Amino acid sequence: MKKHVFVLEDDDGLRELFTLLLEAESFKVDTFPTVESFRIGLAQQQPDLIIMDVMLPDGNGLEVSIAIRADQRTSGIPIIMMSAHRNFNQDKGNSPAEEFIAKPFDVDYLLERINHYIG
């Protein structure tokens, strides 16, 4: 059975890139452009891993990751946070995510980290 990855990313091009990369690696992928759409998706099904941006149009990925950890149903899902934000190290220290990767990112490194958690 394919491992399922949720991607919360507001950039259309990056969502498409994540879909192409992850499907090529035989993952099932669902992408969400907003926190609201992500929350709806998460209420309907639980992925094996979540990749999310920090800065989003309708919320903050750090706050979303904290909420994921606080919910008993989702607290065990690995989270990879991504950010191009200049306060990267501060964000990294405030995040409950397993990984925090800076944008732009190395595709091979990202795939390595994903496979580490759910490969």
C-alpha cells in the first residue's frame, strides 16, 4: 500500500513539484493551498507524513504543527516544515516538527528525509 503524504503549501508551482516528485517515488500525495483546506483534509483522512510551509495566506505552519501535536489522533504523524523565512533558526526552535528544511531545498535531501520517516 502506498504511503500517503499531505503537503500544505501556498505556492502553486511548489505544490505541483511536490506532487510530481512524490508520485514518482510511489507516494500517494494530497496537496492543500490553505490551512483551512488542510484542516478539512486532515479531518477526513490521516496521512503517513506531512510537509508544510511556515508562512501561509490564512495561517502559520508553526501553529498548525502545534495543533497537530496536541491532537491525539494526529500527534504521531511526522512533520517536515519548510521555510524561506529569514528567521529560519527562530522558527526551527519553536517548531515541534521532526525536520525543518530551508527553501530553496535540495530534492535528494528532502526525499532522503521523507524515506527516513516513512520509506
